[in-house]
Amino acid sequence: MTVGPMMQTMDTLVESVMERKTTYTCVCGRGFIDNEFAIQCDHCKEWFHGLCVSLYEFESEEIDRFYCTACHSLDNSLVLVPKAVTNNWRHNPTEPNPTEKAIQSGTQLFISNLKNKKFTDAKTDPSVVRRMRGQQLTLKELKRPFNRELNYSLNKKFTDAKTDPSVVRRMRGQQLTLKELLLNGFKVPILIETKDGLELTVPTKEEFGYRNLLDHYKADYMLDVIDVKRQMNIKMRVQDFVDKHSVEYERRSHVYNCISLEVSNNSLSGSVRAPNIVHKLSWVDNYWPAVESRPTVSKYCLISMKDSFTDFHIDFGGTSVWYHVLSGEKVFFIIKPTKQNLEQYEKWMSSPTSTDRFLPDI
């Protein structure tokens, strides 16, 4: 099988075209452009756009041989012959001799091990998350001292926000006010179990799911997606993302995670209004000089398959973010930004083998 951007295979292609007196076009009738992914049939040697045969470039890395529809019908062979899988713990599942190599983040074995780790849970530990009612989140409440330290570091037993109140602060939506934050600060994540009192607007899970992406985007709109098992950023059409998401969990060969779909200027935007406290604190809403030049980073739609994993990171600019889980479950692993922890994080981030090590295990 031969794959690659067409500019890298031009000589081979021209030679093939001259020998068979064919035209330099795909079966779709369209020609090829530089850096466009294409794949060559291992039998007839014709070239095809990757998308014309429903194959992305990142998927071709696991394919050993490809046969076009015409050649496939001649001998009933497989259209795509996969490479032999050698492991479930490296970003390359066909990597030769993987036995002695480290488990990499996001892989099947990594996720399995992560599920078995013991952490302090914000649901039972009041020191992890501070819970409040919306009415309690006032400026006065936020000015009150809340200096309890997280009871873990990177090198200690993981703390669960279910049982440790120093990790997450629990509140009601009515308590989350500017006055509350000014009085008591915003030193730990705040967990609010219902949206009552937040003045938050979101669709219901019956009104919006991954299939509804096609109601707001054209089928060929390209999404930025993470291939979780490879921890690699890729591009994928909305239709393909929906189709792959529709495959039963047990039959999925890959896990895809869409975490950067900004919808401020999309038809979805009208269905989402951030909590009132977000607008009160937002520098963009309150101080940005010109509306037309405002950055559009306020509304993101995250759609993740089961077992999606995003490695430890600090959000751009150290910004604070809000999340509302519409459907399913999202687990956060939180590390307090102490001087020691930040130094370890910097070393981990700058290491070429960071994906081989789970940050809290360092």
C-alpha cells in the first residue's frame, strides 16, 4: 500500500498514468492537489482521495494493504488489510517490539489502570470542593477566609473530593455571587450540583446530543479532534465523527475526543448562556474595547467518547473555566498549583517522554 501527500508521489503517479493511459484524477473525477492525502490500490495501482474511500491519513498508519472496490470484487479480498496489532499500551498499536516500553497516556491499558487508581473524591470529601447554594455565593461570602490546604501533593496518596473539603468547594447556585468571591476568594474549584440560581441556560440532553451536530454544521465541516489512544490532534468531518460516535463501545477501535468546538458564532450559541457570575467576572465582557474584535473563547461544546482522556495541562493564559455536564460523566484530576507542583509540572511538560509518565506518579 502506498499513501501520502500527492506532491511526494508525483513521479510514481505520472509513470503509472503513462503506462495505463489513465488520467490524473480520482474516481470522483477531481484531480489531486499538493499535500492532499491519497492512497494507492495495491492491485491496480490507481490513486484515490482518502476521503473518497472513507479513509483519513491518520487511519492509514494501521493499514497494511488497500484494494479499491473494483479490485476487491475480483478476488473477494478485504478492502483494507490492517497491520498486526502488537500492543494496547503504546500510541502506535502496531509498534514492533513494544514489550519493554512504557505505558503511554490515553491508551487502552493506561485508561484501564487509571480507573483502578484510588483518588480522594470531591463527592464525599468537603475539603476538595466547596459546595454552596446559588444564594450563598455573595461578595461577602467570598471575602471570608478559606485557606484550607489540599491534603495531597504529587507524591502523596491521591485525594478524593468526595471526602476532602479542601479540594473542592461545594455551593448552591444562588450563593455564587461576586460579593461571595471577593470575600472568600476563588482558590479551589467550586462544585454546584444543580443549575438553580446560576442564571445558566443550556439545552437539555434530549434537545442536544452528538447527532445534533449535523443540525448546526454541514456534514463536511472539519472538526478538530483528539485521537485519544495516540494522543494526536487530527481533523475529521462532522459526519464521520457522528458515525464513529454511533459505533457501539465494544466495537470501537479508537476513541475520539472533540474539546475545542467554539460555538459563540454558531446557531448553538443562542441555546447557551454562561452563569451570571461568569459575565460579572469576564474581562472580555466588561473591558474589551471593541465588540467586533472580541476573542471568541467563551462557549465551547465538548463531545467525548467513553474513555476519553486529556492529559494534565494549564488552560491558556491560566484562565478559569466553567463546565456543565449535559450528559454522561466527566472526571477531573486536580493538582494544587504550589511552587513545588508547578516545578514538577514544568519538568514533566518539557520531557520528551511525558506521555510515558502519569504526572501524579512522579
